[in-house]
Amino acid sequence: MTQQTQVNGECTTLRSTSRGEIVGRSAKLRAVMDTVDRVAKSSCNVLISGESGTGKESIVAALHDASRRSSMPFVTLNCGALPEALMESELFGHSRGAFTGAHATRQGRVAQAEGGTLFLDEIGELPLGLQAKLLRLLQQREYTPVGDNRTLKCDIRIVAATNRNLVEEVARGTFREDLFYRLNVIEIALPALRDRTEDVADLVAHFCKLAMAMAGRDDIAGFAPDAIDALLEHDWPGNIRELENTIQRAVLLAPGPTIGCSDLPLGASRGGQRGASAGSVAALPDEGINLREVMEEYESTLVRQALERTKWNKNQAAKLLGMNRTTLVEMVKRKRIG
Ligand SMILES: Nc1ncnc2c1ncn2[C@@H]1O[C@H](COP(=O)(O)OP(=O)(O)OP(=O)(O)O)[C@@H](O)[C@H]1O
Ligand SMILES: [Mg+2]
């Protein structure tokens, strides 16, 4: 049986980055941080791979912070966020009049990142046409803004991240092999949370402290042994982000002072003791609650989790939530989730 975990207990913080702290003690996470430090000083391209929510963005931030470029810009572009034409101008910029609505010359992310690090998130989503242009950037550090005929030079370090298996994408013909090899000079593979359970207690204490500050609660002392056991048993398909959301919700809803197993809506776990529809029933605090507000918050948290876990694929997210797509779309609009 696990000991009760105190909120103010030991919590191993390996690094503080501009995107939050990196907490954990597992040998796997320490090995990742060692690699980060070893490659930080060079300017070689790095590919960060890992399931959704494993901390890819946090690791890129640590890499930037540990590099000689740390005082220079750290610029992010999500390669799956925009259609190809818009993405090109977002990346390389455009000149005035390059297309309808281009009223002024605009710098792209490449220019914004000059001297620093350009983080290309979800690189597996980059349209094939743009992959060729990115290859040129990687090979020659040259690019041409949309609607321009100049060739511009840049000095940036490129770090890309993906939760897709790019080797499979190359085999399928959706990702250029030459680009893959250029990006993959160094690969840092982030382990799934279920494969480094030694980090769970540290992360729980860390997120609990943050959530208590956010919720304005100082009455939560810690987690009951059965809650910690349940957290260690859970599969964490959404990895650290899912853990963060779970703790936030528990801190918001639990009557306190100890968070127990029934305060944690973990869904299906490896042990299989919990049904996916079981959810959690928080004990009603003596002073009562505003049920409507609590339910709204609870609903929003789960909807957001489903969307994040499915990379905003509304069909899949709706399936995870047991509702139809139209209902989900309406809910996202009404709750302004985005
Ligand atoms: N080792 C860690 N210690 C503390 N917090 C962490 C750690 N790793 C990640 N986080 C936090 O977990 C959340 C998810 O991390 P991050 O956004 O870096 O993951 P990701 O792999 O980029 O996710 P996605 O694939 O969904 O984009 C963030 O809030 C981040 O601050
Ligand atoms: Mg990310």
C-alpha cells in the first residue's frame, strides 16, 4: 500500500523553463535531460518524438534555454494549424500585395526567430508542397517570402516535434524521406508516462500545488494511499497533460482535506476496476456548491481533454465523450473552448 502523499512533500524539479517546470526523477526523464544538455550547445536540428502530452514542448523550451541562443527568440509554429497557402506565409512571410488581403509586408516565423530557435510543432502535418520549401531552408538556410523574388538568409536552429511515426509516414509517401533525415539528426524520444511511473508522485505534488494556487484553495493536505495507487495504476493515454487535468479537476471538486480515489475520475485503467462511464462522484462539501457551475466546469474540462487527446478531431473526440459530433460542435461553440 502506498503512503499518503503530502502536497508539500518532496518534488524533484529537474529544470525551470519558459514553459513551466520539468518535474520527475525517473532514469528515463534524466536520460532525456542529459541528451538535451549534450545537444543544446550545437546548432544541429533535433526531432522530438512522443505521444500526445508527454512534454515535447517543455523539452524544446529546455533545449532553447540551455543553448547559446537562449537570449534570442524562441518561436513556435504549429504545422497542422493552417491550410497550406496560409502556412507558407506564416512560415516565410509575405510581401505587400502577395495575395488578396496582404495589405502590408509581413515577417514570417523564420525571420522572427532570427538568431534563436524555431520550433515546428506537429511537423508530420506539414503539407507536402511546403515540405520541399522547408528542406531548402534546412539545407541552405535560405527562403523566399510569398510574393517576393528575393532569396533571404537566416541563422536559426530548427527543432521539430511529432506524435506521429514519421518512418511510417515516409513509407506511406506522406512525408519526404530527405526532409526526415535532415530533421532527424538527433532524435529525442519522450517516453509515455505509463513507462515512467516513478515520475507520477512528483508530478501529482507539482500539479496539485499549481492547481491549489489557481483554485485559491489552501485546505488540501495531500492524496490518500488509494488515490495514489489509482494514479499509479492508470494507463495515462493522454500522458502528463491528462494527469495535469485530472489533478486540476480533483483540486477543484474534492471536498478535502485529503483527495481520495473517489475524487479522481480516471476512466478505464490497466487494473480494469473502473468502467469508462463510472466517472467520479465528489462528496458534497458542508457549505454546499453551485451545482450548475461545477457541472459546467466539469463538462468543459472533459471536452477539452477529449479534443486535446484526439488533436481536435471532432469525430474521434465525440466518440470518446459518447455524444454525436453535432452536439460536440455546439458545445465547443457555446463554451468557447479553443
Ligand atoms: N516533466 C514535466 N514536469 C512538469 N510538467 C510537465 C512535464 N512535462 C510536461 N509537463 C506539462 O504537461 C503539459 C503537456 O506538456 P507539453 O505541452 O509539453 O506536451 P506535448 O508533448 O507538446 O503535448 P501535445 O502532443 O499534446 O502537443 C504542459 O502543461 C506541460 O507544462
Ligand atoms: Mg505540444
